[in-house]
Amino acid sequence: MSSIDLTPLYRSSIGYDRLGSLIDKALRGSDHSTGYPPYNIEVLDENHYAISLAVAGFEKDELSINVENNTLTIRGEKPKDDETRNYLHLGIANRTFEHKFSLAEHVEVTNADLNNGLLTINLLREIPEAMKPKSIAINQSGTVLEHREKVKDIEKEKDKSAQAA
């Protein structure tokens, strides 16, 4: 297993400690993903994403979607078949599954749709106003000179009143 030293990143960056745990988790394969059901992750535009899972055979009430601690968890649970069926070939996988996806900060689930056996979960990255880039106006230095000129005028008036007295 390979190891990555993130010490240089931590020396010059603040708040990226979660990145290290994400990389470590990915290298260890700790989510025990089986690849079932197959899924796609799509970038719709700069701030919109979609995750599509092929969940043919699952009903809406057999699926659950939860977000906790920046982790999106999708579960599907089929009830046990009460009927005893005699299959010649059983190729349709109707087994229980769980997929977990790590979400970046400020990524929120906006909605989910189940259509033609595809569960589509839409995500939006909404950067708070305080974190968006902003322009800082540069004041013109002429205002400082005007202030100095006013101070000089006041000093001249003081000198004139002192000479008159």
C-alpha cells in the first residue's frame, strides 16, 4: 500500500485537515464499495452536480437518502421474498446496498428523482457570500494632501492671531 506525506500541505495551509483523512480513506478503501448498484457522478456546471444510480427493481419507499457530517448515504433495502420461487437463472440483483459519498463543504443535496430505474440526486455547491471574492476600493492619495493643506491653513491662522496679540 502506498503512503502519502501531506506534511508540506499542513505547513502552509489552514483547514485542509479533512483532505488528509479523505485521501487516507480512499487509499485504504474503507467504504467497502462493491460497485453495486452502478452509478455515475456528473458535473452539470461549475456549481451543480448529479449522482445517478441504477436501481432497477427498487421502489421509492425501499430507498433512503441521508446527509450527515458531509457524508451522503444512499441505501436500498428490498424486503425478503415471502414467495418461494423456482428460478432457472437469477440474474437480477435485488440485494440491499449502501453507498457513501463524501461531500465538500458547502455542497448541499437539492433534490432526488426516481425515474425509469434511475435514482438521480442533484447537488449544489453554494459558496457563502463572505467567502466569495470581493474587490477592495483603493482611495486616491489626494485626500491626504487636502487634509495636510487644511492643517497648514489652521496653523497659519494661529500664527496670524498670535502676531496680532
